Amino acid sequence: MIAQAYSASGPSKRNLVIGLICVLVLFLLVINNNSLGVVSSGGASTSSKLSSSQEELINSRVKSEVEAALLSHMPQGGGSAKMASDNGLQVTELSESKRMRILVTGGAGFVGSHLVDRLMMAGHEVIVLDNFFTGRKKNVMHWVNHPNFQLISHDVVEPIMLEVDQIYHLACPASPPHYQYNPVKTIKTSTMGTLNMLGLAKRVKARILLTSTSEVYGDPEVHPQPETYWGNVNPIGPRACYDEGKRVAETMMYAYQKQSKVDVRVARIFNTFGPRMHPNDGRVVSNFIIQALQDKDITIYGNGEQTRSFQYVSDLVEGLIRLMNGDYDQPTNIGNPDEYTVNDFSKFIKELTRSSSKISHLEATADDPRKRKPDITVAKRELGWEPVVDVKTGLAKTIEYFAGVLDEGGEIVPTGPDASKPKGGGFSI
Ligand SMILES: NC(=O)c1ccc[n+]([C@@H]2O[C@H](COP(=O)([O-])OP(=O)(O)OC[C@H]3O[C@@H](n4cnc5c(N)ncnc54)[C@H](O)[C@@H]3O)[C@@H](O)[C@H]2O)c1
């Protein structure tokens, strides 16, 4: 229309049209300005639309800042797919339906503390129950502030009421100097302690796993040892408090299964080593490493031709978890069949530590088994388990650990009359 008017008119009309266009442009500018003005004052509908997007932006920034502030003050593992801040271990976030409450008796000990690490990292609630006879708080200290973790100072010889889904029953001194220190207490721990845990399992319908031992085979006449071998144990020798204690604990497990339908698992553990072993536990691996690192004599009891098979602790923990969560309920050997004479093993450790130690021989200890090697056919077949850490790799980690312990604490006398005795609970008869 404007174009038509323009073409149809003379210069005066053209001026009029130009004027009209200017008025129109001015009008449009005023409207536009007006709307910009509303944005800044926040009154009109355009304004509320833009300011709500601004609000969203501001809110999201504030929210993420608050979240970051919260996370920075959260205890270990507090976020999602969490970092356990002090120990650096990742904790999986499990849904309520998948998260179990798991009791680990003896959880502050060597094996127990590694098992606790795995269960915590898998996102379960873990209750450690320990009397700290041979276990140490520092083994689990890195979980103490985590909301999924609880530490109870308690002796398994006394009953306890807890609500749990699974029980890993490890509480028992495991090395000869420790279990022979107070043999009556060792017997009570294995018998009354296991009875109490079975009573608890029965009450709350929890599955219970007992950490039994290759010691149930005694000084074996069958080699390697399958689970079907009944053993050769001296019932009145110095090792009997432990060996027979574990044998009767196994008997109780299957009596409760038969009579009370308790869901049981029994692991027969062979020699295990790794970081957090007690320096004074008197076992071959810790003794030899500590002696070699200090260039002291590596002491072998007897002629050293007795054999042992050693598994690294992470392999054991994997085996325990598979046994607990699988369907197989008969006793199962968990060990590494890689067999060494004690003589060869001492030379191996001397070489790995580049030690100048001499190797010396002491009098053989009573009832020391001549041969030890697990037959792990059952574990392979039923659990799909076998060790994956070779002895050399495991030893390197253990040597590094004990080197750190020596750096921190100075000289260690691992064995003999000058060795330090266990401290903590567990002395009452
Ligand atoms: N490490 C091995 O080579 C090996 C071999 C065979 C069997 N096992 C079995 O595995 C389990 C763990 O052995 P480990 O090497 O970690 O030994 P460990 O001595 O380091 O751990 C045992 C834990 O049980 C606790 N404990 C002992 N008596 C207790 C009681 N009455 N009440 C509460 N807590 C008690 C100790 O304080 C310690 O924390 C034991 O049952 C042991 O018999 C270990």
C-alpha cells in the first residue's frame, strides 16, 4: 500500500509517505525499548520468562556450589560412585534391595581386614566384631567414619544380638605362637565362639561362613589334600587347641545345618600371606621377610625339607566371597597349590630382599606338618575359583609392606623368647 501510494503521488506525497514511515519506525523502536526496559525492571510477562531462566541458571550454580561444599565435608565415600576420601578406595553405591548387612568376626585381623575392604567397596554395610587379641584397629581405621561401617569391641565367646544377613566367622588367633599363647582360650574361641555365631545365624536366618583351616588335615598322609581326606591330627599335641578346635567348629556347622537348617559354608584355608600380617605371628612368610630385611639370620625349624603352599591374601578373599555367595555348602579348600620346600622358600625371600642374611636351622617344632598342598579341584569346579596372584608378585607387595613397618617402628624380633607377645583382649580363661 505504501509502495502504491509512493508511486501514485508527487514529491509532497512522497514526503508524507517518508514521514509516515519514520513515524512507524519510531513507534516500533518505542515498543522495542519498552520491552527492554521491562526486562530490567522485571514487571511484564516477557520479563518473568527471561528472569525465570536466569533464576534457573543462578539456582543451578548455587546448587552445584552447595553440593561441592557438602561433598568436601562428607565422611569417606559420601558421594555417588564414591571415593572413600582418606583411603582412596572406591565404594559402589548399592540399592537398598542389594545392600546386605554383613558381620565379620575377627575383621580387624590380617585376613578379616582385607575381606572388610572388599565388602565395603562393594557397597555393603559391614559390622566388624573383634576383641583385638591379634587384630589391630589400624587395620580397619580407614573405614571408621564411613556410614556403612561399624566396629564393635566384643569377644565371640560371649553371645551378641545383631541383625545381619551374612556372617563371615573368622575370629580366632591363627598362628602357632598366638593360638598356643592361651590354648584354653583358643579352644573356647573356636567352640563357644562358633556356637554363639551359629545361634545368631539361626535366630536371624543369616548365612554363615566359617574360616576353617588346612590344619584339620594335621600331618597329612595324603598329598595333595582333598576335602574328602579326614586328616591325621594329634588330639593332645601343642597344635591341638587350634586344629581340634576348628574340627569341632566344622562339626557344629554341619550339626546346625542338619538340625536347625542353618545355611552354612566352610572354607579350609591354606597358608596365606600379604600386607597387614602380624609381624610377630611366627609364620614362615613374615618371619623370613622380617629377618631378611634386617639382615638377621633366616631361621628354619627342622631340616627345611617340609613343604608349604602359599597364597596371596586377595586370592583368598575372592574365594571366601564366592563361597559365601554360591550354592555349594560343603567344605572347600582355598589355597595356592604352588608348593615350596621351606629351604627353597627361604632362599627365594633372601634373593627378593637382596639380603645378606645367613640361613640357619633350629630344632623342629612338635607336630609340624611335613607336607602341605591343597587339592583345589572342588573350588575350581564349584566356585570357578583359582589363585591368580603368583607367589613372587605377592611377596613383592608383602616385602614392601614390612619394609614400611620397619621404617616406622624400628627393629622387630619376629620369633623366639624376645618376640613381642600379643596384646589386647582374650586372656581370660
Ligand atoms: N592366615 C592364614 O594363613 C590362615 C590359614 C588358615 C586359616 N585361617 C583362619 O582365618 C581366620 C583369620 O586368620 P588371620 O590370619 O587373619 O588371623 P588374625 O590373628 O590376624 O585374625 C584373627 C582375628 O580374630 C580376632 N579374635 C581372636 N579371638 C577372638 C575372640 N575370642 N573374639 C573376637 N575376636 C577374636 C583377633 O583379634 C583377630 O583380629 C582365622 O579363623 C584363621 O583360623 C587363616
